[in-house]
Amino acid sequence: MKSNKILISLALTMGLALSSYPAVHAASQSKVNVQYTSRFVSEFPQLTHDVIFENGRIFLPIRELATMLQLHVQWDQKQKAATFIQPGKELIISTKTKKVQSNGKTYTLDTPLKIHNSRIYVPVRFVAEWFNGEAVWDEKTRTVVIKDNSPFISASVDQEMYWFDLSKGELYRSIGGQTPVKLGSFKVPDGVGAAPTFTSIEAEKMSGSNRWLSIHLVVHGFTGIYVVHGVFLKDGQELHHAELEYSGIYSLVHMSRYDRYAVLSDGIQVQIVDAEGEIVKELDLQALTGVDDRLMIEKVTDRYMLVRPFKTPYLILVDLIKQEGVKLYQQFYSEEDQLASENVGYNSYEFLHYFDLHLEKEEGNTLYFTSRSIETGEIQTYTYTIGK
């Protein structure tokens, strides 16, 4: 069971996210530092600390540089050539020649690829600048700073790579080194790239050539603007798509996968989709809960769902056996605390410290929830039995 969380830890880019790694000169063993910055990516690639510094040129292992610059790379063993791909651009570099191919044109490189200790190395600055990045050398600190200036976030699964263009809202896919194909256009919140932006994309294999993509886009100003896209691809084509948008301060949890199913929701309508893309269950959250609001899904199983309205943060259990919604605070709290629960805000002291019910565990059809008493501060436990 897997949940996707919209959290501040995803990709903070108030300036440029930065990560630094010490590396070792392949020949002289003198220290070379590698720093990596990106507009939208915070999960930095792990370097092997293996860098070649030769005749004023810096070389990195092919796949490490490709990861930093969000490039799909294919190695042709017969031709001893590497093909780097990104939407709108490609670059072919060989160990045999200084000639490089890009989008049907030929250019001359000052140095070819290198093979060292059975690893393939590429010239950092040339490749970075070709894809609108930068590679800046600081002689004093012996540091190369590699900057990914692209508008993309990306994810890979099997031999496929997916890019989401945050400047245009366009989704692309490349399979096995083929030219990236545009799959569709999706909404991007205003302010992406200008205000602090938190972004992520995940790609998962459902079955065969079917894929599930989850795209989280958050822009933080005074309050956060959230857009979540769930996309089911069947044989490379969009079969299902759900878009959820809201604004607020509290970072909610929205579940988009459980077991072998994908969960698509716009906050009102929910579709549960199996690995083949078939809709196995459709739910109307407003009808089930009696709440005139969109709702965020915290947890899904075959027997129940846990959801929260956007305006008021109380937890609601949707009993899928009884086909009804249960406002848990009405089951657990005193009349005074029930009234308070209906009027607290997500960023209020009461919610953050007391009224935030959490599912602690489940045993069979019995669910155990906890919250903190507003009177004593003690943790209290409540139970609910599904279908009873």
C-alpha cells in the first residue's frame, strides 16, 4: 500500500537547490568537488566520487551526468556511442570521433568520450551546456558546479523516461532511446518557478505496458496552491486522468495507489482502477459523506476509506461495506468537543494539538484511532468496527 504525500520536503526551490559531493581525480587522486543545483529537483543523484580531470576538462560517468541533467541515455556498444535525449533535443557522442550528432546536424567536439576502468565518461561542460545547463569550474576550491536549468521534473520505469514540463504543463515519454513523444497537457498552478515551488513526479508499472503517473505541483506564497494529477496510461495512451486542485496552509495527504489499484479523484468523484485500466469501483464522496466540499483521500482499502474535507479538517470514515460515511468525531467526542471540531481550521492550535484523529492500527474489521485530549493532554484511543 502506498500513499503520496504533498510535503514541503519534496522540492524546495526558493533559489536553487544544492547538493555537494567530494570526488577523486581519476589519475592523480587529488580532490575534486562536484556540486549539483536544480530549479525543481531536490532528490539529488548519488555520485560515485569518480571524476576524470584532464587537460582542463572534467568528465563524469555517463549515467550520473544524465541523471543530474534529467536526460534519457542509451549506449550503443557496437558504435561505442551514447545518445542523450530530452524533449526537443538529442545529442550523440562517440568514443571513436570528435564529431557529434544533434537533431540531424553534425558538430565538432574538442574531446571525445572516454572509457576508463570499463566505465564510460562524458565531457561535463559540453553536455550540460548543450541541454541549457551549466558547468562552472572554481579553481580555488577545485569544484565543478553542475546546474540543471531545465523546466522539467522526471521519472523512469523500466526502459522508459517521463518528463513533465513545468513551464508548459506538457507530459512527454521516451522508450528505449526513441524521440520523446508528447502525451498530453495538464494544468500547472500559477507562480511555478517564481514563488517557492515543490514538485514531484512518480511513474509506476501497473501491468505490461500500462503505467500510473502521479504528478504533485505545489506553489507556496501566503498559502499553498496545490494541483495533483493522476494519469493512467494504457499502451502509451492516456486512458484516465483526474485533477485535484486546492489552496491552503495545511499540507494534506492524498492517496493515489493501494495494492494493485490506482485511485483517481477530483475531490468529489472517485474511480478505483485495476492494473488493466478497468474501473472496478466508482464513488461519490459528497453523497457518501453528506459534506458539501471536496475531500482529500488519506487511506483506501477494499473495506473503507478515510477522507477529510478541505474547509474543515475532521476525519471521515467511508464504510464501503455499509456504503455510508461516518464523521468519527461524532462517534468519539463529547458534545462540546464535537462543536469545536466543526469549527477549527487546519492551521489552528486546536487542530494541530488535539483534534487531529489518526488511524493507529487495524485488527480485522476493528480500527483504532488516537487523538490528544484538549482537557488533560493525554492520548486517547477510540475504536470503530467496519460493517457493524
